Amino acid sequence: MSDMQDYQSSLEDVNSRKFETFSYLPAMEADQIRKQVEFIVSKGWNPAVEHTEPENAFDHYWYMWKLPLFGETDVDTILAEAEACHKAHPNNHVRLIGYDNYAQSQGASMVIFRGKPV
């Protein structure tokens, strides 16, 4: 049996908190984020961008960055919106969501930019 890795995470240490599956992996590079956006588009899911302050990520709703990009299939447009959100709120976490219309739920959700606590 393999050894399990303990992820040092606590509510008091804002930098140690984990979000969704990908936060347990090393930070994604630009090409890996692009592949995730391509996956969301290939599934026909509607992408959306949200953000929040690191200290509010667990106990508050995240803010929507504009409306979800209903029907958007251009990967560069989606990435540009995520970048614009990050530039407008550089200290906030920014996440990308893929809404699945059929299942009426989130098909994908990942933090693509981690903010720095103030």
C-alpha cells in the first residue's frame, strides 16, 4: 500500500486552503488551462468566470465576472475574460466554471489564479 500524503491545510492559514480537485496539484500553466477551456467548450458547457477575496473563499458566495459566456466557443475569448478578471482583481482567487445545461450543474470548476491575501 502506498503512503498517503498529508496536505497541510487549515482555515487559519489562507494560503494553505485547497479548492476543487486541481488545487491539490501544482499550479496549472497557461497551456494546461487552455486545455481545460477546450474541454469545457468540447462538452458544450457554458463557461463562466468568478472571483473572491482569499479570506472569503469558503464562507461567501463568489462574485460573478460579468454574465456566464453562454454559447461561447472561442477559447481565446474565454481566456481573455479570465485574464481581464485577474487584472481587475489581482488579489482575488479567480475560478473558471463550465455549466452543464443538461445536468443543470457545474461540469467543471477550477481556480486558475490564486490571489494573495492582504
